[in-house]
Amino acid sequence: MAFENLSSRIESALKNLSGKGKVGENDLDVTLREIRLALLEADVNLKVARSFVNDVRTKALGAKVLNGLNPSEQVIKIVNDELTELMGEVAVPLNKSAKIPTVILMAGLQGAGKTTTVAKLANKFKKEENARPLLIAADVYRPAAIEQLQTLGNQLDIPVFEEGTNVDPRQIVKDGLAQAKKNNNDYVFIDTAGRLQIDEDLMKELKDIQDISKPDEVLLVVDAMTGQNATETAEGFNNALDVTGIVLTKLDGDTRGGAALSIRAVTGKPIKFVGEGEKVDNLDVFYPERMASRILGMGDVLTLIEKAQTDFDEKQAADQLEKLRLNTFDFNDFLDQLKQVQNMGPLEDMLKMLPGMANNPALANMSIDPKDFSHMEAIVQSMTNKERQDPELLVPARRRRIAAGSGRPVIEVNKLIKQFVQMRDMMHRFTNGKGLPSGMESMFGDVDTNEMSNMMGQMGMPSMGGGIGGKIADAAMKRAFKKIQKKKKKRK
């Protein structure tokens, strides 16, 4: 995943300040030198890296960090704030038209993932707003570009307007917009042609399409894996077009993260969405503060919770929480929960959103095989209904029968049962007597960070611990929970 190396390098640099009652100017310079090298290694633009380090140094000295209490924590806060500011401070929403349709022109080089991003964005608004998007296939040059968009459209049940490869893209856009107006589509996404590099013909065509469509949003799709080239690409397109926002793709690949840290500073244009994964729902709003937290190893609890809220059935989650409170949660509920967790994506990616876990050695080479979930399902499905409802019935003879029925070793059956009972008992203690409003958010809303740390330890995860890492994690957790509590109060 992006940023892992950068994150570990910055954490290592900041540890040089750990435990010091006072931090000398020399100590600060040594730490900032390491941070600058880490940024350059992550392919951050040289001017951006220099400016970032100078700003941190100026603010650290201006805030009298050197004479203050807990100077290391103050420096960490300044680094976090500067990272957030560098990437834009706040999430920038999509520009929307006062009347339908909202027209979104998608631009970018060939291979950046533009066509896939068109489908992902349309799918996002269809799901979240019950919108009726239309996709216009205006790339008549790349082989199979229209077919790719049609395949994605069919998969997502989203209409695609196309007129083949023998019609001028400008005419296709005109006809497509007329079709959208006739059908009262809420959004129109124009998939334009790309090139292997920026050229005059490409830019002229894009400018013409921009003049014809008068888009509310011109989104530039940039491949994060191209590093500083991504920044140069963004600058080139921005000089020729009135780009309003950036979509950064392939952020989950073998990328060092420099593009995310440089593009805003170089172009002045906000990153609005990021793509991490190949699935059609692997596209998220870009939150600078959350990305800064990830880079500093603080995790991304808010995104994790929002993801859980999206992928979990709210009523089912509320029922399961009530069962946990009453200690009636059984293997049938466990099986339902297992399936919902699988829908959220790779478990190792979710764990890395927890504070202090991204660079934890225990997760460095962690890869949870989807077969592990299948094995657990097989074990539970080999139980009788009574055994699923009451684990106390699972005496050795029954466990041997379950092992034979599921094709798994007895030791694996014993381990699953033991973990289930421990998890159920722990969550029963965790929720009992606190009242349970519906939804997963409410479960996190009243959590004390010390309780969370203890819970993680009981689950076999490393504790947040002491020192800088523990304090960073604790602060991140508290910040996330406070935001959730504010949301709950607003809804009330």
C-alpha cells in the first residue's frame, strides 16, 4: 500500500525526539533532515519537500517548541498539520449544477485508469444519491475503449451513449448531452481519449469538447504509480485545460505516495477522489487530514467506520450488538458477520487503518488468505443448529465430528471455538449496561481509548503501547471518536 515506507521513515525520524525533556535546535534539524530525505525517497517534488521542511522548522521554532513540555509531541502535531495543509486541509466536494444534468469531463493520459474511474464515479453517485447517470463514450481511438465502457455500464446497470468509432468525438458529445437532457439524467460523465503523452491534437480536442459541453467539473485522472511524472502530467493538463480537480488512481499499488503530496502544491488543484483497488466500489473521497494521519502511522479510524457503515446491514448490525449485550450472540450471527466482513475487502487493509498498525512488524508480511474464511464457514456449517446456538455443547466428541465434516483438523476447530467464546465474552463485557443505539457507529461512539487498547490486546493485536507511537494512536483514536459523537448529536 502507498505510504508504508514513507510512514515508517517519518516515524523513525520522529522517534529521535522521543523521551527528551528538551529538544535542541540541532536535534530538530537532524529530525527534519531525515523527514526531507524520506519525502524525496517517496518521490515528492524537490521544491515541495524543501518548502515543507522549512515550514515545519519555522513553526516549531515560532511555537517555542524547544522550551515547551513534551516537545516531541508538539513537533508531531506540527508535522501532521503541515501534511494536511500540503494536501489541501479539507475534502473538496464535487461541483454540481443548479439544474440537471451535472456534466463531468474526464481527462488524462492513456493507462491512468480513466475509463474505469468514469464507471466508479457514476456507480458511487448511483448508490449514494440514487442518481441516474449517463456515460458518454467519446474515446474513439483506443482499441476497445468503447467496449470497455459498455461492459462496465452493463455490469453496473448504467446506460452508455456511443456512436461507434467513425463519428467525431465532438459530435458524439453533442448528441450524448441531448440524450441526457431528453432522459433527465442527473449526471453525465464524458470519457475522453488519452494519449501516451500530452500532445497538441489531444489538447485541441479536449478544449473543443470542453467548449461544447461546458462541464461543471473537469476531473484529471492521474496514475499515482508514475510518481513525479504524475505531477508533471497534472501541470501539463492544467496549463491547457481549466482543470477543477484531480482523481488519483492506483494508490494501492507499488507507489511511494509522492504524487498525493505534490500535486496540490504544484497545480493548486484539489485531489477530490482516490482509487485504491480494482473493484467498482474502490473509489473514495480524498480527506487530507485522514491521509496525513495514515502517513504518520495514526491510522484512519473514521474511514474504517464509514466503510463498515456502508458495507454492513445496519439493522443486522444493531441486532448483533443487542445479542452481544445480552450474551446471546451465537455461531449463526458469527457466520453472518463473517460474510459482511468479507464484503469490506482484505482484512489486512482494514487492520492497517487502526492507529499504530500500519507499520507494525506483525502486519508487515501479513496476508490473510480468503480460504481462511471459507475454512471457518465450513467448520460452522458442519455444526448442528443446537451446537451453533450453544457452544457449551461442543464437547471433544462433537468437535471431532465437526472436524471430519468440514475437512479441517481438530486443532483448527478448537482454535475457532476458543476465539469465538473469547470474542463473545469480551464484547459482552464491552457493551453490557451502556445502552445500544443502532448501527456500528454507536458501538464506537462511547469507547474509551484505553478500553480499545485493552480490547486490541485481548484480540491478539499489539497494544497501542507507550511512547510516541502510543500517544499518536491515542490522540488519533480520541479525535475520531469525538467527531463521531458530534455527528450523533447533530442527528439527534
